[in-house]
Amino acid sequence: MKTSKQIQEDFESYLQSLDYSRKPDELYAPIRYVLSLGGKRIRPTFLIMAYNMYADDIESVFSTAAGMEIFHNFTLLHDDLMDRADMRRGKPTVHKKWNDNTAILSGDGMLVLAYRYLALTKPQYLKRTLDLANETFTGIMEGQQYDMEFETRNDVTEQEYIEMIRLKTSVLLAACVEMGAVLGGACDADARLLYEFGEKIGLAFQLQDDLLDVYGDPAVFGKKIGGDILCNKKTYLYINTYRLADKEQREALDRWAVYDGNDPESKIAGVRAIYDAVGVKEMSEKLIGSLFDEAMAKLETVNLPAEKKGLLKDYAGSLLNRVL
């Protein structure tokens, strides 16, 4: 079995070798740009690793992995536009580098491109792969809609938020793990366990991403800190801070929610100070740890020798800075 680093390098070479040079160039240049920005390639890596637990010819699933990765980047392109985000992976977002219309149209092009590569999946698994992809992609759109609706609501519950991030983020990672296992010949029971493993890791990963958006280093995070606060995102941090806040803190949160001044840093600092006061950072870290433990329990139950599951286990741990 190859290491995660070897898998990522091999897949990256494959992804960058794909041809997006059709005309008009104004449509395809942003696609090349987005896919050249790099990133951890977490979802295709999980797909390939899951496949590699059952089979060795990992190059045979690179096209499927590319389809899932291209779709993921399509969602980021449109997500950045909806959030009016300036930076992605340390570089200007497409709507900033070009314009809004280009971001919409090139994003649509990426969606079609994703299906082009998913269609190259092994014929005997094609329908199952497309069915899983379609259900997953639908869930992501539903999650994005919930996310937008939550920005104007003050009564979002923790349960609603967890379901939103499950749909918006977690199901794609989970589908990649299941997809890789199915393509490798896993039985239905193991494929389901691996989906549930991916789902828990995906939830933990998104909660950690939310945490980094408030407490991370911009140089490492790849985008400005505090974007969720500025957009009034109802994250786990915000929801639980509002729930635990006293009257004075709640009033301050309400004032910051409608703040339209020209000093965004003051809003970020003000809201973060209330987060610190109620101890929500520690609560979030505890939940992340709990979800990670649940994911490991699912993986442990998969009917494979421990050494076959080791790479997937270690990779998941590295993403969440967990020592296994």
C-alpha cells in the first residue's frame, strides 16, 4: 500500500494532467485556476485509500476521484461567491480575480466536468457510483440553502447546525470513502460502516474548520480569519455562545450582528472575546474529539485486518491533529 503522501502526489499529477483547454478560454481559465490552487485533496485521498484497502491498482479509480474533487471545488467556487469571500487557499477567489458572472458560469462548467470524469468509473459500478454522487450532491445543495437561511435566523439550534454541516460538508467525504470501498469490492456492510466513519470525520473536520476560522493562523488557514463572524454564520461556536451568554453578552452579540461600520476587525475581536468568556472553544474541541472517537469505532468494526485499515486511521488522525 502506498503512503498518503504518495497517493496525494500521484493523484495531483493526474489531476493537473487533465485537459481543460477548450474554447472560449474565458470559461476554462478560471477552472484551471481553481484546480491549480492545490489544497489537501482530502476527499480523493480518502476515496483512493478506501479502494487501496481492497485492491492495489489505485490508478484505476483516479478518474472517479477526480470527479468528486472537481465537484468539491465547484461548490467552493460558488460558496465563495455567495459569501463574498476575497481569498481561497491564500489566493484571490474567482469572483474577485474575474467577476461574478464568470464565477457562476465557470462553476457550472466544473459541475459538468465532474460528471464527465465520474462517467469513466468502472462500468459494473457506474450506476451505484452515480446514484451515490447524485444523492450526495443534492444533500450538499440542501446544506448550503440551510446555511444561507441560518444567517438571518436567531433561533438556530445546535442540532440544526450539525445537520446542516452533515449535509454541506460531511456527506461528500463520507461518499468518497464508501465509493472507494465499493469500487474495491467491499461488501455492503463494510461500505456502510466506512460511510459512517467518513461522516463522523467530516463532522469533526468541519467543526475544526469553524474553530480555525476564529482562532486559526491566516497564513496556515489560507484565508482571512473571522469570515464566519462577519457573515453572521450560525456556527457551533456562535449558537452555544448565545445560549450560554448572560444578558449583557447577548445584547453585545445582537449589536455586532447588525454592525455595519467600517472596522470589521473590531467585530471579529468583540465576538471572539465573548466566545472566550463562555468557554465555547473548549466545548468545540471536546465535541471534535468525541466525533473522532466515534469514527474510529466505526472503522474498527470494518471486517479487514488492522494493518489494512491503518493508513486510513492515521490519515484521519493527521487531519484532526490526533495522536493514535
